Amino acid sequence: MMMMMIGEEQILAAKIIVSVLLGGLLVFGLHLCDLLILKPKRLRSKLQKQGIRGPSPSFLLGNIPDMKKIYLKVQAAAAETNPKHDNPSLNHISHAWPSTIFPHLEQWRHEYGPVLMFSIGSIQILWAGDIEMVKDIGLCTSLNLGKPSYITKERGALVGQGIASSSGPLWAHQRKIIAPEFYMDKVKGMMSLMVDCTTSMLRAWEIRIENEGGIADIKIDKDLRTLSGDVISRACFRSNYLEGEEIFLKFRTLQKIMSKKTLGIPKFRFFPSKTDRQICKLEKEINSMIVRVVKQRTETTHEKDLLQMILEGARNTGDLSDISPDKFIVDNCKTIYVGGYGTVAVTASWSLMLLAAYPEWQARARAEVLEMCKGGLPDADTIRNMKTLAMVIQETLRLYPPVPAVTREAVQDIKFKDILIPEGIDIWIPTAMLQQHPDLWGPDAHEFNPERFSHGIRGACKIPQAFIPGFGARVCVGQHLAMTELKIAYRTRTWSSSPYEESVTFDV
């Protein structure tokens, strides 16, 4: 009798366990179904009812297969129309790359209009190509408009929840701390170290040219990244590039690995891939190195620089977020490193390529440097008055913006141009396409013509909001630092003090 009771209790316990497991699987299945099927369908339906159209998505992948199909078709057609020759003509350079790199957006724009929707995996996107809507979004200061959540979910190892990826009160708190450290009066105080960093790079080039017999082939993209890293380290953290070199190199490796992953494709975190494991390992290494650098810094000085402000901000987050003080510090240091290290170097590389391709503008830029600097080093007033270099920078940013699209997310339901954008929809503003739209910039929109900015942005474009080097309330806090650094870095192609000036090939 006792054995029968024990057996019945075991059977009952087993039934309960099975019921719990089945219930859990059912809840998980319903959640997965809502995440992958029902929620995307609801979001698309809300937009469709307002007249927003777009290509039909496939299960799990969204419109990724359509994008690949259109891209391959356009590439095949281009190969037939313009076969490669052994000696291609370089007399004319077209910069109309957006329609070549993103032919699916060009096709969908003609088919569905300037405002359309599409999907990348489970991510639902509203493509805002209407300039009036862009103006509305740019004027929005509501915290209901934030950064896409996929950035922290799928790119968290790179940027965490720093100022560039967070939303709501946490972002507002971070901006209040960090933005003042990049105001123009602070940037003026960084001028001498930027000049020192650039001068050191030029001297290294001159030594290399001399050692190689007066002729050298210099791949400048790496050197420009080194320069940007040195400037951001010394300007914001009072260290130098050599101390942070290992961190920068690991960031670079992490960027390359993460670029192989496709956004929006659902995956099970319980079964991490080899790439996921590499990312996790690098993230831990970068985090520990940043913590070590911060600790060393705080043990030696309490100077009121950017790092000190971040440390104080980490102690005063209050109820803004469940983010720990250490993570707050690490994530914001990551943001400064990545932002200062990559975007400035990329823009500098493109600008030097353009100056090399258009020698008449290179001559004008050189003449301005010689006239303004008078054989000496530039100061804040000199940099501010370099009009030709400013025009070259603006035209470079117009043709080759650091990011092809500005991304936002509706944290709560929000309305732009009579369109109610539901919570959870990502908004993409096509920077690259708007900045080369002939209706906005004229028939030479695809040409390199810095002269268009001779009377400022308003004189260059019919609608100034179509120029988006920075956008809205979340405009880059480091824009003044970046612009100043770029003007100084341009001396890498316009300096004339070296006897080897005409013996250098710059390979970007």
C-alpha cells in the first residue's frame, strides 16, 4: 500500500513537472509568435491604414531577400552597360553612390513614394524621405523619440547604453554631463594639443619619405585613425594614443566582427555562435581595460575633464535607470572612443581623396593655409576664418556622410506630418540620398562643388534641413571638436613646408 502511494505521488509530481514545462513552452511559443509575427503585423497595419505602403516582408527575414535580389540585378545590368576597360577614363568622377549601394531604396521610393515602410528581419522601418517630415523630426525635442532599441540589443558590445545609443531620461542625463565638455570654448583650449598631434604625424611622414629615398606610398587611413585616437584620448581623458592603443585596436577588431552580423534576424541566445563568443570575449576585454584606465586616472588626478564629469554623472543617475555606475562609465567611454576614433578619420580620408582628385580645390585650400597661417601654426581664430576648408568639409560631408541614414525609434506613439507613428517603429532618414537629391541641390547634386557652400548652407540648398551632418536634438555633441580637428588634419594634404611635398602618394 505504501509503495502504491509513493508511486502515485511520483506520477503526480511528474505530471505537474510536465504541465509546468508544457505551460512554459506554450508561453514561450506565444511570446515568440507575437514577437516575430503578430507585433510586426500590427505595426505595419497601423501604418497601412494611414496610406503608408511598402514591399511585403517574408517570414523571419523581412525584406532582406528583396534587397539582395534588387542589388544583384542592378549590379548585373551595370556590368553589361559599362564593361570594365583596362584604361578607364578618370576625366569625370560621379559621386552618385547611394543609388548604387542602396538600389532597393531607390526602386521602392519610385514605387511607393517618399515615405514607405519595409522590414529588416523583425525590425519594422518607416523610411522618411519626405523633406517636410524630416523638418518635423529635426525640430522634435520629445523624449518619445529615441535611438532604436536594436542598437543596445545587437550592438551593445560596441556602444552599450552610452549617450549615442540610450533614450529617454538616461540620455538626457548623459547629454547634460557630456555636451558642455565639447562647447566651443572648451574646444579652443584643445587647439594646441590637436596641432601637436597633427604635427607629430606630419613629421613621421617626412622621416619615412626621407628614409625611403624621397618617395613614399603612405596609406593614410590607419594614420588618420591613429591621429583621431590620439586627439580624443588626450583632449578628453588626458592620456595619449599609445596608452589607449590596445583599446582602439580591440574596438577595431570588434567592429569588423560585428559587421558580419545581420541586424534584425532572430536568434536564440541559448545557442551562441562562434561570432557571438568572439564578441563576448572582446567586450569583456575592452570593458576591463577601460576600467583599468579609469582606475589609473582617478588614482593620479581629479582634474575637471570629461572623464571626471562622467565619473560624477555615474554617481548621480538616481532612478533614471538600472544601469550600474561602472557600466555607466564604461559605456560612455566606449561612445567617446568609438565616435572620436572613427567618424573624424573617415571624413578626413574622404576629404583628402577629394582634394587629390580635384587639384584646383587642393590649390585653393593650400593657398588659404599659406595666407592664414603665414608660415606658422594655426590658432583658434585662424581655424575659424578658413572659409575654403570649411566649404570642402561641408561638401565632403554632403557627398560622403559618416552614416548613410539617421535612425530613430518611436519610444511612444508620436506624430509627424499628420502620420501617427506607433511605438516600436524605427524611423530612417536617408541622409545620403537627401544630400544628393537634384530637386534640393540642383542639377550638379552628384558633383563635387564646394563653391555651393560659399554663402552658407542656406545658399547651398533650397531646404537647409536636407543637409544633415548633425540632426535635431540629438546632434553630435562633438561636432565642434570634429570640425576643428578636420581643419587641422587637412594640413596633411595642404602643408607646403616639406621638401618632399610632391613625392608623396596618399593611398586612402
